[in-house]
Amino acid sequence: MLLPRDRERLAGVHPDLARVVERARAAAPFIVTEGLRTPQRQAALVKAGASRTLNSRHLTGHAVDLAYWLDDGDGAPEAGEIRWDWPLYRQIAVAMKAAAETEGVKLVWGGDWTSFRDGPHFELDRQAYPA
């Protein structure tokens, strides 16, 4: 089940993608780190080298970033509980891809990209969901 903070971070995200995130959360422990972004936030991420485009799908609510969460049982993400290891991203990707298939949603995982692999990033397919 998504946490209230995850639901807040899904505000403005396309309903199909939000539905996939909700379904996938039942299969893998993760939190939503980011959904909809402002152009200013995106520009700051490009400047910091965390993104390579000013035309991110986050700007239109067509993308989310997720992080693996090792809950200590209190239901609140804390330091040391959020993990960024690549094998853990793959677990999230399996859950997200399965949820997308069940929901009939075309999804792209940034971890499948050949350049600038982006493990936390999931977006709606541009052909099926143009901005």
C-alpha cells in the first residue's frame, strides 16, 4: 500500500501511471521520490547532471521516480532505509512492468535505456501517451 507521502507525490501524475504504481507497490517495497516536476526543478537537475533533458516526461506528469524501501516496521521512510542498489531497481522494474501489463499500460523503464541508464525512472510510452 502506498504511503500518504507517495500519494502526495503522485499528484499531477497521469492516472494510468498512478494506477500502475499503486498496483506495483503491492508486489515490491518502494517509495515515490518524484512525480510531476516544475521546469525550474528540471533545469536544476540538468545543471546538476542528474538529468540530460529539459523535455522530461516528469514535466507533463508522464513519469515517476521510485526508490527501494527497506521499511523497519514503523511505516515511515528514514535514513538508511532507502536503497539505490541496481539489483533492487530491477525488482521494482519487474513489479512495475507486470502491473503495467495487467493494467494495459505501455511503460518504459529508464534502466532499459542504453545510454544514461536511469534505474529509478518509469514513464508512459511516448507513442501510446504523447504529451
